[in-house]
Amino acid sequence: MPTSSRRNFLRLAGAAGGGLAFAGGLSPFTAHADPIRPSSVDMVPEGKATTIWYRTPAVEANIIQEALPVGNGRLGALVGCDPADDFVYLTDGSFWTRGRNDKLTHHGHYT
């Protein structure tokens, strides 16, 4: 009998989620309201664009301190890279809300 560990739990949960997705047990996400988009976009001129340059690549063991956070509030990631080894850690808002997170509030946030 396999020992109980976080790795085994995540492996089993991933297999169960994948099985549900392939079997059609999970419904696809659909937004309840059309997004409000700006009518024009103000682009930064090439001469005023900011360049970020780091002396050393991020080390995966120090992901919290060295990786670059990207995301839109619901979906997020920490991205780091060494030319020989990239890493991306992803997260979704529904992991933290314990629900589907599919209802749009009047502020434009999903609950």
C-alpha cells in the first residue's frame, strides 16, 4: 500500500480532475457579462519604454524572492528562467476560494 503523502495526494487529485475533464464531467467556464473594453489604448512610445534587466537568472529554490509575478487577479504565475531551465508556477483564484469562481460582481470581480 502506498504511503500517504502530499505528492501522492496531488497525483491522485490531478488524475481525478483529468478524468473528469476528459469524461465531460466538468462544464466549461462561461462569463455571465460581456467585458468592458476601453475605446482606445495609450501605448508607451518606444523611447520611453522601460527595460528590466537582471544580472543573474532567478533560482527556482528562491522563487518567492526572485521570480517575476504575472497575472490578472484571477490567474497568476511566478516566472523565472535560466537559459537552460525555465520554470512557471501557476495558480487560479478558485484554488483559494474553494469554489468555481464564475459569478461576476458589479465591480467586475469573480466570486
